[in-house]
Amino acid sequence: MPLVDTNWIEKNLYKVKIIDCSWHMPQTERNGFDEYKNNHIENAIFFDLDKNSKKDIDLPHMLTDAKSWENIVSNMGIKNDEQIVIYDNSDVISSCRCWYNFIYFGHNSELVHVLDGGLKKWIEEDRATTSDIIKIIPSNYKVHEKKELVKDINQINKNVLENKFNVVDARSLERFKGRVPEPRKGLRSGSIKNSFCLPFSELINQDRTFIDREKIREKFKSTGYEVGRNIVFTCGSGVTASVLALAYSLIDNKYMPTIYDGSWSEYGKN
């Protein structure tokens, strides 16, 4: 059950750990933490996607190391056996990335959920929000890293020749085909050879909920890749790839999200 709806979370508000993972593209000039301080779901803890990613690297949002993740989650007061609901106030993209991070570092996937529709839907339904920030009691979180859920550039290049898994890109078709410049400076336009394109925006309704499962299945089939093969997701910086990973898990409950972490921010340099 990767997705939960607003009714579910309202009923379970005091039974789960709630994470606000609001993050915005730089050009929006919005600050997720400032928004959180002003308005969030009760008991929500803020997760900073930029600060909680790998340091001392020129690639955005890369997975941090295991020890750092233990410290991050322990300081959020989350325990290994707790249910987690993640939401955001953007386009349900950063919450999916946070969902992937928890699963990668070994949290039981059945205990990690994303709020379908995010904070926008919650507010539109006149559900209660607050500016109160809860006091956190640190925990002693332990990581069980699942390194098989991430691919690096060497594995991606090797796969171009061996074709052992499909690579599906969450960027827009215009970016995938190299028709427009990349928003990040220093990157060439284009895509990974033999990869497929499924823009993440095609899986999200106007109210920021995911489209229904049958439509998701049709969208994946429409890309032209062989459904059922091993699949790896990529995008610009590893964030919207996680949207595809969550969507795919809705139609294949045995799938564990697997992402090329460097994505085009890395591959577009070479």
C-alpha cells in the first residue's frame, strides 16, 4: 500500500509518523521549510531533501551514506518498526523521493506510504493544519541498506550493451529527445541510449493524486518497452524517477523501486 488517502491519514493521525517533505524547483523561488513552519499537518516532521542528500558532490539529491541516514532518521525520532506517511506541498515528487530513500535504507516497504494528493488535497478538503512544531525525542534508527536498488553510471553503460534491464526516463519528451536545453547548466541534451520515456506528469491528476491503476498500466505499456522485465528509473536528478517507481509499484506489488541515482545530472556530463 504505497499510497494512502486523506481519509486514511486523518483516521491514523496519531498512529503513524508523518513527514513533510516539501521541496520546490529553484525557479519557483519557494522554500519548503518556510511553508512547513507556517502550515502543515499536525504532528508532521520536516524532511529537507537537499540537506539530507549526499554532501561534497556536485550532483543533486544523491543518496547519502548509511551512517548519515541513521543520524538523520534518529534525529527525526523515527523507529525501524514505525509506519511512516510522507507528503509534500509540491507536485507529489519530493515525497516519492523520500519514500524511495526509506526503502533503500531498509525500512519495511509495507510501512512507508505517500499521501495521495499531498498537502494541497488535504487543504482543499478543509482538513486541519497547524503551525505548531512538535518536540522530537531522538530514536536509535538502524540502517539495512539495499544496494541492489540503486544503479551507478558504470552499470547503466554496461546495460546499454547487455540490455539486462529497461531504463525508463521520467523527464518530458522534449528533454528526452534533446529538443530543448537542459535546465541545469553544463549538461548536453538527449537521453541514455535504448532508454524509454514516460513523463512523470502523465501519471498525476490535476489534484496531484495518481491516475488509476489501469491507466498507469496503459501508460507503461505505451512506452514500448517489454512490460515485466527488470526496470530502472531515471530522470534529471533522481527525484521524479521516484514518482515512476512508486507508480510502477502500484501495478506490480513485488517490485522494489530501483533508480539510477545520478540520472541525467551525471550522465549528461559524459
